[in-house]
Amino acid sequence: MKIGLYFGSFNPIHIGHLIIASHIVEYTDLKQIWFVVSPHNPLKPAATLLNEYHRLHLVRTAVEGDNRFKATDVEFKLPKPSYTIDTLTYLTENYPQHQFTVIMGSDSYSNLHRWKNYEQLIKNYSIVVYNRPGFIVKENLYNANILNAPLLDISSTTIRENIKNKKSIKYLVSDLVFEEITINSYYK
């Protein structure tokens, strides 16, 4: 099966992530998208991260009931910090029946040259890129599939700031994720 790997901190997962994932599964040949919850992105500070198991729970809550999507904790079992190429190698070895594609935003794509063993990644795996506001891909350096997905200016950072400043996050996250964040007082 052709599977897209949507890597991220998902701190927290929001409707923008879900809309992009839905768009990708509808407009590519990918049959399923796995949300790979990263315990720690080596290019981001760890101090602002909610516990990885709480973030995984929120992703599972967000994708529950949609068989096109799956939440995975595969990077929890791998050495930290998590590097995409190491995760891809692990998944390829353990799931040889699947063909994996990396999904990333245009902001990440513009920094791909900074990733560990990025040459191996672009040689052995397909890449699907969705444009993000302020980071429109002008030059396709690595032969990626650049999608004209909806441009959504929704960020996990804004959601965390809204919570901290006692502003509503309703409609920025799914109803079930909203309930979980509220009940558990996440990000306060």
C-alpha cells in the first residue's frame, strides 16, 4: 500500500493538519496517511512540547473513525532526537509491503538540505509538499510532488498562545480534541 508519512510535533494537532491530510489523500495516489508523532523535532526547542503520549492521544482522538488516517508512535521507540531518515529506514525494514512517501510543508521543504542524510531521503523516497503561507515553493529542487492544497494560516503555536491568553480555540481543533485539551488543562 502507498502510505504518506506526515511527520510532526502535533503540539497540538489542529484542523489545518486534518484538512491538509484529507486533501493529500484525495489528490494523490496515497491510500493512507500515518501521522508520525515526533517526540522531539531536532530543529525545534523541546521546552514548549506537551508530553509525547498526550500529543499522541490527541492525534489518535483527532483521526479516530477515519480509516484513511492512522496515528503512530514509531519514533517513540527510536533514538532521540528523531531523524526522518532513521524513521524511514526503520519503517521500510519493518513494513516491506508498503511504499512510503514523506509529506511536508513548504517551510520544511525549503530547509530539507539541513536534514540528516537528506540525499538518501530524496534518492529513496517520494516527497509530497503542500504550500504554507509565506513559503510558496518557487523552485522544485528535489523533484517533489508540489500540491496546491488549501493555504491555511493555522498554527499550533497560535493555538497554544490562545490557550495561555484564555482565548477560544474552538473551530481550530476538532471537537473531540477541544474536549480533551479542556478537560486535561493542556497548555495552561
